[in-house]
Amino acid sequence: MENSEKTSAYHWNITHKDKIHKSKQEVWSIISGESNLELFHPFCNKNKVISWSQDSSVDQIEYLNGSLFIREFSKWCIEEGYNLYINQLGKPSSYVEWRLKGVGSDCEVKISIYPYFCNTGNKLIYFAPFNLFVRPLLKSYLYSVVGGLKLYAEKNIQVKNNHFGKHIWFS
């Protein structure tokens, strides 16, 4: 699967990856299912499907703090990953890539976020706010999401709210 259909519009991204001791096919079956975030996302209260048909899938995330976000999937490659745009209602979209890679009998999961906030316009103006504020908060967020997927995939345990700690933006 080729990377990045729209990453040139952004200066920076935040990426987190981890190895899950399950096959790529098993991990794919988790992340490609309807309302899948309710199983493993520690900040997701509800994951309502609006339409679910691969490239044209759309769903809504209600975070624990009540914020609503829409995810619009733009590229879907079976057992490889997908690309999507996510935005809070009325705000610009961030771009996200989910990737799966087989590593022997295991699966490496990698999520990259290209956030809209502080990520377009003048690099010099946004360098400090992005690196001091946005990057650490999104790194923590991704650690929790991938950690939740790992816990669910390996132990079949549905992840509890704030399992890895609260998040200032989503809890």
C-alpha cells in the first residue's frame, strides 16, 4: 500500500508503532470491523457507524469528554491498513494513516497522525507550539490507542475508559 495521499499539505506528523502478538489477518479483522473503537480505544465512549463500505466508510466517535468527531475513510487496503480524515464537527480535518505489517507470526501496527492544528502555514511560527504542546499530547494519545488494541488483540480484554491514564483532550 502506498503511503500518504495528502501528507504534503502538512509539515509534521506523529507516529507510534508496536508489535502485537497476533497475525496481521487477526489484527485486520479487529480494526476493520464496525464500531471497532468501542473494543480497544481507551478514550472512546461510542463509535457509531454512519456508513460502512470500505473506502466510503464514515463513522462518528464520541469521546469520554462528550466531544464528537467524524472519521471519513479515503483509502482502504485489505489487511494492509487505511487512510482517513478526522475532524471535530465544525473544525478542519486531520489526516490519519493506519498500517499493518506482518513480522513473522506477529503484526506491527503503526498509526500516523498529521494534525491540522499548528501544522499548516508558517513552520517557524508553529514550530514551538507544535513540538511543545501538540506532539507530546498526540504521542500519548497514540500510545494509549495502540496499547488498547494490543491488549484487546492479545488477551481479548475490552479496554476500560482511560485504561492508560486520562488525556487532557479526550477524557
